[in-house]
Amino acid sequence: MGDKLRIGIIGTGGISQVHIKAYQSFDDVEIVAGADIIPGKARQVLDKFGLTDAKDFDNHEDLCKMKGIDAVSICTYNSAHAVCTIDALNAGLHVLLEKPMCVTMEEAYNMVRAEKKSGKILSIGFQPRYNPNCIKIKQIVSSGALGKIYYVQTGGSRRRGIPGSTFIDRDKAAFGAIGDLGCYSIDLAMNTIGHPKPLTVSAYTSDYFGKNPKYYKESERFSVDDFSVALIRLENDIVMDYRMAWAMHMDKCSDFVILGTDAGLKITTPEKPPLWGSIIDGNFGHIYLMHDVCDEPVTTEISLPREQVNQFTAKIRDFVDAVKENRPAPIPTKEIIYNQAIIDAMVRSAKERREIKIEIPSDIF
């Protein structure tokens, strides 16, 4: 590896441009290639950002075979995450993969096995982990102030906020609100409480708004979920109450709540949360610690961190540093595979209308 880390971009849609901007802000990184399955699209995006010397490809396979490349950002639609990641790892490239990890658990297992075999980094793109508010919440829980954790309520919602493009196409996105925003809320909860192993999931999903032309103009091609709830049992006698909506007749599903034997933590959303969902991006309204003082119930408001952080830039910078310094993946698959297992079980539980038991092969770890 030379002085500059040489990056390829696989999938040049909207989110890839956030990656490109971040990489271009670093003096020790050079974008050398881009690939997209739409002919000419990679070239168009590369030229837009002045990357006229970067090579363009109409498939990820040729990009991965290119000489003089160290790592890739994978920004494709969800159903292509696994194949692109596995091919990149097999080609000896480090990978920064946008969320969610993939579609099925079989894909996830194959990705982890390819990662192990390659010896390269596979980091998954959950940038809210770099938000100061999310970091503060994890610090509070990790301090032991709440005692033994037994319940977590997580989620996010939009009263009207169904996206378009490939987000509503099952063949490409695989999931709707579950994979778009739900995976973020699951990661917020799991990362905060230390990634306990998921055991069972009982879930429900619906598509009443997306399929109704009264609420959504592209209802005829809508083929994913727009609402989901689940009860998730975790090891150490913890239960997660999950709620997520792209659209509904309500202002919000819930606040983020953690209950412990010594105290409870309540993280509220603002009165008018942004469309993107403040529980997801970490821009909360208030943080309250509810506990007892001298046998009396007391509520203490905890000040939110004031500093502003570009979460995407922080995520991508951490990935670059991990590659250059030969460090482990900043957001490793050993944590995110639990997230994927929950999502996979939610989809199956909703379809089969029963509780799903989660079993993860021991060789994955």
C-alpha cells in the first residue's frame, strides 16, 4: 500500500456520493475507480466530482480485478450487498459496506467466511455510532448506573415518509422500513446494551400505506413493508420492543427507553422530528435518567453533547485509518450479524405468523 489509500466505489447511486465527498476530503485517499450496472452511470458520477482519471466499469467484477486498488465502498441496493462484498474480499480488497449487511442469514454467513479467509476488513456502515448523543447514551449504560438491563424499547417513525426509487422494490431493497430505518434502531439498541445474543423473534409487518394510492403515488409497484413491530428476546433475560413506520396515522411510534433494576433511561425525540427520524440519526430531544434518591422517585435530565459531528465522514475516516493502521474493522461483522439475524427472523416471523428461534453456527465466530 502506498502513501494514499486507493479506493473503488461499487454502486454510484445517491449514497455513494456521500462516500465520494468524504474520501475527497482526505489527503491520504485517492478514488481510482467506480462501477455501476447502469451503463455510463459510473463515468457520469466520477466526472461530476472531477475524478476524470478514475476508471469506470459496468460491473463490480471488473473493478475488483483492477490492479492498484486497496479497498472499496459498496453502495449498491441491498440485494447486491452479499455478492459484491464476497467478490471484493476474494479479490483481496478491504470493504466498507453500506447498511443493512445483506438480505438472508445464508448470505451473512458466506460474507463472514469470505472475510475470515481473506484476512481483510469488512466494516458495516452504521454511522450513528459516531454521533456524540449515541456515544453518551452508551457511556451511561456501560457505567452500570441502570443496574441490570431487562427491557429496551427502540424504533423510529415517519407520519408520511415513504421513499421512492429502489427502496420500494423487493427485488432490489428486499425490505422496506425494516431495512431502511429499522436496522439503525436495532443497532442503536444492541450497541448501547453490549450486543447480547438474540434468541427468538415474534414480528408483524404491513403495507397498508404503500399499497394505497391515496397515500402513495407509486402504490402499484410498492412491494415491501411500510410498518413493522417485533418482540425480540435476548440472552441475559433482556427483551427488545421494536417499532418502525414509514407512514401511519400517529406522530411517532415511541421514544427510546432502557429499563434497568436501578434506573431507567428515556431518550425523547424532538416535538417536530425531522423526516429522517431523530431516533435513527441520533439528534434527540432530551435524555432523562429516572431513579430514586432517598427512596423518592427523581428524574434527572442529562445534558446533550453540543459538538456537531459529520457521522458519514467520521465513519469513513475510521475505516480508512483501520485499513492503513492494520486495525480490526471499526463496525465488525461479529456485532452486525446479530442485527442481521434479528431482521431475517422478523421477515420470516411476519410471513409465517409465528415466533422464530435464532440459531447462529458456531464457526461464524
